[in-house]
Amino acid sequence: MPESWLELWDVVSRNRVRTLLTISGVFWGMFMLILMIGFGNGLERGMQDTVGGTFTNAVFVWGRTASLPYRGLPANRSVRPSNAEIEALRELPGLAVLAPRNRLGGWRSGVNVVHGSELGNYQVNGDVPEWAEVQPMTFPLGRWLNQRDLDEERKVAVIGKPVMDDLYGPGEPVIGSVLTVNGVAFRVVGVFDTPLGGEDAERVENVVHLPFTTFQSAFASYRDYVGWFTATARPEVPASELEAAMRATLAERLVVHPDDLNAFGSRNSQEEFQKIVNLFAAIRLLVWVVGSATLLSGVVGVSNILLVTVRERTAEIGLRRALGATRVSVVTMILQEALMLTAVAGYAGLVVGVGVLELASSALGEGSGSMGPPSVDLRVALGAIGVLIVGGLFAGLIPARHAAAIEPAAALRS
């Protein structure tokens, strides 16, 4: 160990109580900062899971009835998007995910689904694999739809957990069993649930999902027809902009007057999405402001203690100067002490804070209510250490300048 560090250790260990009190402020500041960041991340993750698919920059567009005549076509005609429009919309530059969908029955109404002697009324949708990117799902049994299901028009189904609970008895095998929808048999390949809660969960889970292409071929009235399109915008693209682009593209392809606002229904979740984004940003800002203030108070404590130390060591510093020590060497000595105190205390606070977060994460498991497992990103932790080291340097600057300004003769007389 270099002689300067041994000397520094000797100085620090001479006043153990003072040193302990000094580093406790920095330790507590770093500890609280890490805890606040970790639990802030857990809260954000929990809220994302709670709102589920609504936490997306989503757009919904569907065909309705044209109210204006256009290019020889009459008003009051039904606007029916087809499969050809799917590929056209996928070319839009602001699009992240596109999920066309069909549904048996009307809005909020279901159809009878039969398994053995059991019958239930559920929503039956024709979907594509991308739907799972719009509405997050977990699969306690089996799997979600895949591209081969669509390409081969497989007669398979993925059902919500409430559907399974209604139609199947305890211990009865579900995967591989057969459901009948409007006289057409489908083999169950998966059971899903959702992180949503309350009525939203009930609405999302009381559903039977079929492959989009199979749905169209099995039910004649839906052949080459798309009930509506769900899309998500790229992060840099507002949902309202994507919504306008989708409406314009569909209007051009389906020969609809550009000013016909009734021909398509649409909505986007931009306002709700932005509220959630702003809330998370405010939480992160609050965490950093409060945590940094706590950390800063510890750093200020280090600076104050070092000023006291410099005054106590005035004669020693004067003797060093008289024996030829330069101002730079005196400044370096004080800065070393400031850095050691802040770095050791900060690292200890970081380690203990991460340990507490790990214990809390194990206790919460996958999360509880609106709180997800707390965690802190390694880059954030290293960034906090970097900020602390810079703070330590600034904490040592004022005492170091005082020490460098000591005149040998005056110091020795004192």
C-alpha cells in the first residue's frame, strides 16, 4: 500500500467516532437513493403490468358506413376492409405492430362455445400472433398462436383461464381437448391470463382466440374481411399521427371521400399513454431529486468535518510546508481523504441497498398489486457512484484550499 494511503488511514483511524459519524451521512444518502430508485422501478413495472395492454401507444381503426358519395360509389354503403389492406398498412413508416382482428357476434356480445356437455357464452376472436405484443398475456398452460397456425389454417384455439374454469372439471386435461364454436371443432393449444385486474381482466380473459386465417375460412361471412385493425406506433411517433395515416390509407384504398369522417371509426390511447409516461417521468424525477438531496447532505457533512480536521492539523500542515511540501501535495492529501470517506461510505450504502432490494424482490415474487419486484439497473448504480465521487472531490475542494493557504511560519507559531 502506498505510504500516502497508510498515512491517510492513520489520520482517519485516529478519530474513529468522528469518521464513523461522517461516513454515516454519505452511507445513508446512497442507501436511500438506491432504495428509492429500486422501489420506483418496481412501482413503474407494477403499474405497467396493472394497466397491461393499455400501456401502449395504440390505435384502433374499423370500417363503418360511408356518408358521402365518391367516384361513382353511392353514400350509405358499408365499408369493408379486406386482407389486402393488411399489407398496405404494414408499409406505414410510423407503425410498430399491426394486429388485424375479427370477432364473432356484435360488440360486447359472445357466442356459444361447447366442450363435452358444458356450454358457455364467450367472445370468439380471429387473431394474429402480434396481438400478444398489444395485449400482454401469460400462459399457465400451453402456448399462444404462431405463424404456422395461420399459414396452415390450423383449427386450434387459445382460451382464457375463466373459460377453462367454466368448461372443464378439476384435473380434466385441457391442452389437446376439443371445443366447438358454431359447429366447428377446434383443438385447445393454450390457456392464458392477463396482468390486468377487475372488469378489464374479465373482459380480456373471457375470450376464445382462433388463428385469423382459420377464422376467415371457418366462418363464411368473414372470408377476406377484417373487422378492425389494432396498431401501435413507434416510440417517436404520436398515436394521433399514425391514426390519421391509417385512416388516409384505408380511405384511398377503399374509395372513400377524404372528408367522410363517418366511413371509419377510430380511436387512440395517446392521451392515456402520455399521462402514464408523464407520471413515470415525474416519479423518476422525484426519486432522483429527493435521493440526490439526501446524498448531498452527506457530502456536505464530509466537507464540514474536513474543515474541522484541517484546523486541527494546522501545525502539522505548516510543518509539512516548512519541510518543502508543495501546495499541490497538501491539496492532494485532503482530496484523498475526502475521496476515501465518500467512496467507502457510498460503496457500502450501494451494497446494502442492493441487498435490501434483493430481499424485497424475493419477498414480493412476481409483484403484489401495483408494486412489481424492485430492482436497480447496474448502469444507474455505477452512475450514482460516479456522481458520489465527483461530489467527494467537490467536498474536499474547500478544505483543501484552506489547507493550501496555510503559511508555514504562522502555522508553526500557532
